Amino acid sequence: MILTTTQSIEGHPITAYKGIVVGEAIMGANVVRDFFAGITDIVGGRSGAYESKLQDARETAMRELEERARAAGGNAVVGVDLDYEVVGDSMLMVSASGTAVVIG
């Protein structure tokens, strides 16, 4: 399945629109990871623990988006948008949305 941020897919005409689809992932962080990420913030550098958690959340949201597009009868998703939010003190939410389409 093709997932793209563009509104069309070159060389593949859109033959049907199946509607908006969304995939979400909410991931919790833990106290140990928060502690070490805080140290990284103080001394500088990147927080590998949070980057890994963010990647997991993004992949989960995209996988769910693809599953919902397939369930709607689509074989591609155009106009994909990713949104990131912090929920509460230690939850990360990633939302992926787009339009499920059928391409020829």
C-alpha cells in the first residue's frame, strides 16, 4: 500500500475515494526513562530513549492508518499528515490521518 503526503500519486490515477482514515498511538514513558532523558537534557545531546518511543508510536499509528484504509476498501492513502501531542505528564500521542483511495 502506498502512503503519501501528496494529494496524488504520479502514474497512478485515483479511481475512488473511500474517506478519511486515522491511526493513533498513545505511548507511556516510564520514570527511569524520564530520569535519564532529564540528565541528557541537562548535559546536552539526544535522548535515545524518547526517540525510540517516538519511532514506535509513529510506526504504530502508520500501521493502524494502513489497516483502516484497507478495511475501507482502499489500496493507498493520500494527504497523510502526522501530528504529535503530549498527553498528561508522561504520555505521547501520535496521530496519522489521510484519505483512503483506490488507485489504478
